[in-house]
Amino acid sequence: MNQKNREAVKYLLIAVGVSFVLSRLMVGNFLFTIPLMVLAPKFSDRKGELLPVILVGALILLTELIRSRNALSSEEGRILLVIGLFIPSVLLVASAVWIASADQRTVYRYLASCLFGVVASFAVVIWFSKPTEPLMRVNSVMYETFRLILGQASGTTDSVLPMAEDAIKGVYHMSVLMIGAVLAPLCMALVGFASFLAMSYQARFDGGFSVRVSKWKVPDHLIWIFLGSWTVVLLLILAKAGYLARALSLQVALGSAVLYAVQGMAIVTHFMLRKGIAVNTGRLVTTTFLLAFLIPGVNLLVVFVLPLLGVTETWIVYRRNE
């Protein structure tokens, strides 16, 4: 084995090992594809770049099959397996597309990476909107898990929670409906976060990376998708349409808002650079992402202000020095 092959094997083992270990952690489950994207340029051809993605996917699938082997004989067990593999599958496919489209513009690369997650989200919401007996049993299992987590969070060790059963069911039902309405934009946010961190790490010694980020712009014609989807959402709410129609339209609307939030972040970066402020875009995006997901109240500011900033650039020229 020559030096070049030894280097390839080394990077393959590092990428697969680190990625698989992260996939077993609760937080790392959303970040495990970053090593795959970071180390992809270390391989000399496209097959070598995609091989770690395939191996990690096979290891995750094998691990989940072994862990749930006793439940696979029932249909609800298989449904729970699919649910557990949803986010890892979305992120793995996104990382493969991101790696394979390395020669494309960043915006089109990102859109292509999100496509599978968006389509899969629509499919899952449509599937779960038509309850069958196995799905109802899965819902019961997930509800009991929800009660257990709620009890642990409240410090209750027994099965009696300091809430009425109807109130708990109401909170659970609302949570499920909310997840169904935001699943696609959530996938887009996770894919974008992982891709950006991988890209910023690769460009950590590149002084021009922040300048390139400050020039990111959503294609102009997407403004019609944004305006049209939010108009449809409003009309469906006024017409008191069924949940499925509202959930699917809201996913499209929020997905377009995610794209304009990225443009809003680029505008913020532009303003900071114009004021002479040293910008570490990796830290800036990470902080914004954490604010959007973890801190109530502040996350509303991030979720609404950044997309609004990006959308209004359609009519207001913020980046005059470009």
C-alpha cells in the first residue's frame, strides 16, 4: 500500500469513526455528518468521498436493526424504526448530495441537499394524517414516552403528574401537530447548519470566507414562492381548512422563510464587515442557531427578524457596496 492509499484509509477511518460515534449521542445526532463533509476533499475521487457516507449509513442502520430486533415482528415496531431513522437518513442523504455537488454554487448546492428532507417530510405528514391501527398504537407508545419525559422534567418519580390527564393529552397533541407543520423547515435548518459548519471549518484559514458569506443571495424568483405560500396559509386559516392542507402549506411557507433567514444572516454579516467588525461567521451562525432553538422569546426575534430582513432586500438595497 503506497502513501496515497494509506492517507485515504486513514481519513476514511477517521470520518467513519467520528461520525458514527457522534450519531450515537443525543446532541451529536444532529452534527454527525459534519466530519463526512469536512474530510470529503481529502479523497481523490467522488467514490472515495461518498464511501464514508455509505459506511456510516450502513452502520447506523445495522445498529438500529440490532437494537430494535425484538420489535420488528410487529408493524408498530417497524414504524418506530422508520421514525428513529428519519433525521439520520435526511442528514446522510443531504451530506451525500452536498459532497457530490461540490462544483455548484453554494445556494444551489444547499437547495439540492434539502430536497430529500423536504419531500420526506411531506410524505411523513401525509402518512401520519391517515391514522391506521398500527399508527394509533405507535401514537400511544409515543404519548406514554411523552408523559414519562414530562414527569422527569417536573421532578415526579411516579406516574402521577401535577397536571390533569386531559391537559397532558392536549399538550402532546399540540406538540405533534406543531412538529408536523415545521418538519420540512426543521430539516432545512439542520442541513444548513451542518453544511455551514463543515464549510466554515474548511475555510478557517481563508480570510475571504466572511466576505463571500456576506454576498449570499437567494434567487430573485423565490420571492413569489415566499409570498404565494404565506398567502395560501392565510387563506386556508380563514377558510378553516383541514390540518393536512394547512400543515403542508405551512411547511412550504416556513421553508421559504429559512432561505430568507440565510439571506438575512448574510446582510448582518455585510453590515458588520462594513463597520470594520471582525466577524467569525462560524461562531455567529452557531450562536444564532442556538438562540433560534433554545431560548424562548429571543428565538422569536431570530425567527422573524432574519427572514424579514432577507425578504425586504427585494425592495430595499441593503448591500450597496457589493
